[in-house]
Amino acid sequence: MERKIGEIFEYKGEWYQCVGGTCRNCSFYYDTACKNITTIGSTNFGNCHWSLRTDHKSVIFKKLEKVGEPFTSVGKLYQHYKVFEIDNVCGDGFWCVHNYKAKTLTIEIKQTKEDMEEYRMHDAKEDIPEFDKVVDECLFGEDKLNLKPFDLEAAKAGKPVCTRDGRKARIICFDRKGYDMFPIVALIMNGDRESDIYTYRPNGTWDNSGNESDKDLMMLPEKKEGWVNVYREESNNNERLIEQIIYKTRKDAFDNACPQGYITTTKINWEE
């Protein structure tokens, strides 16, 4: 077996890189004894002497230094490592360049069953709230939602609607026959029942005079959530534009993250 210069590999839970050098600088060289070579022409991690390699270069295997603490993203565990050779880095498993100038990589490390279970329990708590829960806990709670003016096209598209005084509304038709002035018919919640039926103008107003009323239809802001990647602000010759993409899932965001300057993937919430 012959490892390429720059190749990284795992051994007993630690990561090493194949680089050029002399035996005494190898992580597997101890007190004049080489722990890589087992017998003549046989090695644990790959041929290292120039006479046994196709590139005719002697190599050594250096243990990578951990940088910072391990972190979890998309249910997987990662660790930053400082490498010795960054230009020709290669290897098995998942890894990506964390900081080119500092010669650091982000490498996925194995997790225990306990780690995986903790992630699943955490992830299950992040369900998107249902419409009724948003209304009951936000609209009628201490934090009032800022209602938006009625939008006929948005309502037709199924966007949530309520009355100006905060009662949930369900529009059953937009084209009531013979009533051009009030073509919209909606069922309005009264307590826990849709017992009130009102008709509306196309602009959502209820009063015949067109004056503002608590019964007027309004658009209820929708709770939105997504995932974004967070980066360090870097200034260099290859300055990268700040990413402004919002992804639907944490996995999508992490899988599309740019390795340079990457810090973490985080969840955001907003209203539309």
C-alpha cells in the first residue's frame, strides 16, 4: 500500500497525514524503532521508504493537532484539525478545508449511540407550530402579531386570514352570486365554533360605509423558519461574498456550506 503525499487517514481514533520527511519526525518512530514497518516490505499504514514507493520519495506520518472543541451539525460530530500539507490534501471519509491560511480541516468523527439519540431527541422538539397554535399562543397572548392589510390574491392562494379583532376566519367563497359589492363569504370563529357568517367587499372590509371595523378581514403573518450558514468575516485576495441563502433543512444548509470561514449552521425564524 502506498499513501499519497497529503493523504489523511484515521488510526485508533486519531488522524494522521502522509507528508515528506525523515524517520525521526514520524509520529510512529519511537527510540530508533519504527512502529509502521512490521516486516521487510510490509507496513501498517503504507510504504514510507523511497525505495518502496512509486514516486521515489520518502514519507512520514504525522499526527494531526486538534483545534478547538468538537461540534455537532446535522446530527454528526466534527472536529477541526491542523494539517501539515494543505495543497494536496486527500483521504477517505468526510472532510473539508476549514481555513486555508491556517491549514485547518474539518473532519467528521465517529459518534456513540448516546450522541445520536441526544440529537434525535433535540431535533424532535423543533417541529414547526401549526396554524391554530400560532394564533392561539401569539395572537391572543401577550405578544400580539402585527396584522397586515387584506390581500385578495394571497387569500385565494390559501394564506391565513383573521378578523381585525383577532378571530380566525375561513373564507368559503370569493364569488358569491348576485352580490358584486360583497362577493366574499367567510366563517368567523366565535369561541370554539365557526358560528358567525359575514360577507365582505373584495378589499376585505365588512361595513357598508367602508369604515374600519373589528370584523374586517386581515392577513395573519405566517411564521417562517429556515437554516443559514454563519461565516467569519474575512478579508483576503479572494474575498468571498457573504452567503444569504436560507435553506429549508439543517442538512441542506450544511451540505451546501462553503468551507472557508465556516463557523456553524443555525436556525432562524421570521414572519411574512
